[in-house]
Amino acid sequence: MLRINKITSDTVVDYAAEELKKYLRMMMPEGGDIKIAYNPKATDGFRLGLMEDFGLDTSDVSDTELDDILYMDCDSDGGIIAGDNPRSVLLSVYEYLRRNGCRWLFPGVDGEFIPMQNIKPVMYRHAPSCRYRGWCNEGAEYQECMMETIDFMPKVGMNVYMLEFRVPVAYYDRYYSHPYNPTLSPEPLSEKQIIQWKRQCEAEIAKRGLQFHDIGHGWTVEAFGVPANCAWDSIDPSLVPEESKKYLALFDGERKLWRDQPMNTNFCMSNPDARRMFVNYITDYAERHLNIDYLHVWLSDGVNNHCECDECRRKTPSDFYMMAMNELDRALTARSLKTRIVFIVYTDTTWPPLTERIDNPERFSILLAPITRSYSYTTDPSYVPKTVPYERNRLEYPKTLDEYFAYFSEWQKIWSGTAFSYEYHFWHHQYRDMAGIGFSRRINEDVKEYKRRGVNGIVEDGSQRSFFPTGLPFYTYARTLYDTSLTADEIAKEYYECAFGEGACEFYALMSELSDTFDFDYIIAADAGESDISPYYNPDYSAKLKAIIPGIRDKGHKLIKSYYNSDFRIRTVSVRLIEKYLDFTDYYARAIIEKAVGNDDEAERIYNEWRDRFGRLEYELRRYFDNFLFFIKLEAPLVKDKTGAANATEI
């Protein structure tokens, strides 16, 4: 009978032991019970604990709290499974199981592949390539989904979870209002309920020892009594307290909310009283929430909207931002708070400060957020971009990752501390590669390029439901952060062999053909309204789709029929998702075929039918597909615009 001995007393190690027991029981269902005990002197069975408790060296990482080392030395009866911190012990358990054939391809029990076999010896030691391997909520979320994604994270080697906003009303409302589901009535949620759910998420994050990153936007108005829970929506200007107006950014001669949108409003950063209120509000929050590992303090989510008063014009927003960060550091220090702070290189703060510097780099991390970059390629070695000076409220933002790196290199001249990225692969760009094959390669390249540039990981601003038609793009993201030596093809081979078994090569070929047929660059250009006639106008592309799509569809349905049912649930689900996806891409093709030749009304009719059809499938697909995020991003260029200029958002 197998035994699990906990060498280290820690709640995350307790959870790791329970997870090891659960999956070993599933692998060997007739192997009998597995006893768990706390026994720091154990010399046999599985021994779980910190590497230091086994006398193992951890000098290959700079910070054992933040960096992970996974260690295992096991034979067929057990052995040592350890990590340099409690989270790493859990990661080591999952990696040990991976090396015994287990796989987790997407959240939930249907995403698990657990072979039935006896355990095999494993000798392994690995420090993941990137320190920050994370995910942040975005899109339309429901609570069961949040629980499953938090559970999924460490199973694929990830270690960071971020919850954006003090109260993420917008993200929950996008799901529970069911905007694209004609069969369901809206289900309004109270702010109290959402706060409870956020705390539940925090508890699940802590249970696994994951780094907890919190907030982001909202500070620039909430510090002055203006609610920001509406996110990017407008509010009644009368909700702004009269005494707070003097602290808001001056724009076009008025101090008021930017377009009545709290989340997109900055404050008068040259005003010392305003900075004091800003700093005190953040410090109070940090003191009440000691479970936060990294508190993200970002400015507004608007662009070209900084204060135009005479005093603010004396410095760049980044200079005032650094002043505020130094003041925040002193306030936190005065209260003996060790909260780490993340400041962001985003929109106007893409331009580095001219004179101000961070006084205490140990508290801070820099976050590069290249929201306006192209995803058509990673970088172009032949392109040497030039930076331009900061010009208040008249900025044109970088369009490529090369250009972002040019500005970031200027930041790196004055900042040598911790750096990671806030990326947007799983926001709406994931939907522009219709099968995820090409985009998975882009993600693999991007992660490696960031690492090469001194950016030690990524937190993705992306939907928790990014697994339709497959989870390959996200799986590629997670595994590349874990080990940058892996190629996209190696990861894809592993994923498809697990998801589709003997049909792996055929399904990969089908998805590759879809990926190539729905041209990524064409769809991105159409989204941006880069045609003078209509965003989607391209008769040649219409003809191409009309000629190719029926053949792919017929081939796909024949393939699906051959592998429709499997002994492994994960393969049955994977094939059924491809079945739904062929229907999905058929609608997309029909809409674009009409749009590309100028038949706007017919394209809109097809779009509406498509949206309603997949709205009705919301419950069936909700774990995998964020229909709100997909259709809201598609609607403007494909449907609403009939004049040739896409109704794009600011960013």
C-alpha cells in the first residue's frame, strides 16, 4: 500500500498531498487506499515538503518565495516530491503526475486525461523559465468557471492569478445578463454577491499558494469618492461629489469625468493633495487586504486624457506617476506593510519619465502592456523603430512589439528591477485565428522574445473561456512560460495526441487548413477598418472562402464521425467541440463571403442568425467559449459599419 508522508507542515503542502492521493487513486483504481500523514522523519513512501527540509540546494534561483523549483526523485514505491516554496510542492506533484502520463488540457474534469497504469520512476529537477506565469480575469465570467480556472492553473505549471478591479462587476454582468442568449432572461447580481465571489476566488488562489495579483484600474477616481465598478460604462456626472471635482484632470478647460467614464478618467497628478488622497486610499486598501502578493496600481484606462493644467504640463505623466509611487512606498513603509506594487507601462506611460526615479526598487515591479501592438508577427529584426518625444494628449501609440520594445528599452535604462508583461493574446485576437494553430506559434515566439528582452513572464488579460475549438493556444502559452526550450510544434503534438488519440494527425491537418483559410491578417485589417470601401470588402477573398470552405466542412464531418465516441471523456469532448466549431466557422464564412462583396444586409442577417444560434448553445459551450467577448468584438466591423469606417474602440 502506498503512503504519502508530509515532511513540511503547510496548508498548501496538505492540499498537494490530497491531490497526489486523488490522482494516484484514479491511475490505480484497484490499488487500495493511500494513507496521508504528517511525518517529518519518514524515510519511505512519498515524502512531500520543502527542498530545504530535505537538505536540497536552492541556490539556482534568486528568490525562493517568487521563483519555483520543482524536484522529484521517485521510484515505483514513492520518493521525494519537493519544491523551494509550498506552491512549488504542488507544482511538483502535478509535474510528477504529468511524467506518469497525466494531462490537463482545459479546465474542468472533462479536460483531464488520467491513464490507468502503475506509477513509473521519475527523476526530475526544473526551475521554470519565467517567474510570472499568469492569468487575469476578462470577458464574461461566471463563478463556476472562475473556480475551475483557478484549479486548472497549477496543473499546467502556472503560478499567478490576477483579479482585476476592486469589485469586478463588469465581468460578471457580461455573463449573467446573457446579452447573446435569446433563451435566457438577465440575472442581475448585487455588488455584495460579487464581492463574496471575489473573496471565494482569493481563498482558492491561496489554497494553491498561487501569487495573488489584485486591482489594476480604478484608483484614479475611487480615491476621490467616485465609484468605478461600472468599469468602462458612463455614469451620471452628478454622482461625482462636488468637493472631488477639483481633483479630476483638467481637459478642454473643465475638471470632470472623461466622457462620463470613471474608469477612463485621470486625476490632477501635480496636485499634492490629490496625490496624498490617492496614496492614502491605496495604502488603506493594502492594509485591509494583507493576502495580496502584488497590488497593481495603474492609471486610467483612457488615452490622451491627462490633466492639462499648467502644473501638470511641467512634467510627463510618467514623472508624476513615479512621484506618486515613491509617496506610496513611504506610506506603506510607515505602516510596516510589505505589499509589492506593480506600476504599468501602458498608453501614455509608454513614454518613460524624464527626471523622476523609483527610490525603492525592491518594492516595485514594472509591467509592460502593449495593448495596441500587432499580432501578425512577433518582431522584425530588419526593423529599427524610432521613439518620438512625449506630447501631452496628442500621442500616437506603438503599433508593433518592436516599437513597444524601443520605448521599453528607454525604461530599462532607468529601471533594472523586476519586469513582466500584461498581454492580450486571449482578449479578442485569439478569435482572429479561426483554429488557433498559427496563433499558438505566435504565442510561443512572443514568450521567448519577452524572455530574451529581460521580461520575466506574462500575465494574460484574457477570457477564462479560451478553449474553443481547442485549448492549444492557452496550453502553448502555459507550457512555453514553463519551459522556453519547447517549440510550438512539440507542444501541439503533445496536445493533439492527448485530445484526439489516433486521430491526432488528421484533426491537426483539418485545423491547420481552417487556420490557413481564414486569413488572420485579413480579419485583423477588417477589424481595424483599413479598407477605403468597407472594412471587409475583398471579392477575391470571398471567392476563396466560397471555393474552399464546403470541402473543409465535409471533410471535417466525415472525420468527426470516425472518432465521435471514445473511452476517454476528454477525447469525446474534444471531438464534439470540433463538431460545433465546424458549424461556427460555416456561419463565419457565410457572413464574410457576403460582406466581402458588399452584401451588407445579407451579412447582417447571417450574423444575427449565427449570434442567436450560439447564444442558445451558451450552457453547452460556456466552459470553452466566451460568446460575449467574441460577438461584441465582431459586431462593430462586421455588422454595424456599412460606410467604410469601422466603429473601433479607442484602444
